[in-house]
Amino acid sequence: MHFGAGALISGLTYEVVYQKTGNKNKAFLWGLASGVVSGIAKEVYDPVFDEKDLLATTSGSFTATVTINIFEKKTKKKGAD
């Protein structure tokens, strides 16, 4: 469940940032960071901090952002000629 949550959060963030900026590097960093930060926040909120859950969330984030980054086609931003 944590792997999927990290992948979903990071994937959605990656796509939103990439659509807004057209920059794969920014999208990668924001996507990865959003998943990791949400995983940390969730574990801090829980009564017991579980490193395995955080590792699973981070792994999902990393997997999603790397996969999307590899297969995302470069698009030209509107109005940039």
C-alpha cells in the first residue's frame, strides 16, 4: 500500500509540474520530493515511526518518477518558438 501511495503521489506531481513547466528535471525533483515528504509526514503522524513503511513509500516514489521520466516525450511549451 505504501509503495502504491508513493508512486501515485509522485506520478501525479510529476505530471502536473511537467505540464506547467515543460522541464523534465524540475518534474523529476518535485515528483520524487513530494512522495518522500508525504511518506515522512505520514510516519511522523503515526504513533510509531516505521522505517520499512517509509522505505516502501520512497521506493514507490522513485520507481514512478524514474519510469515516467524515461518514457515522457519532450514537448515544446506553448508560445515558445
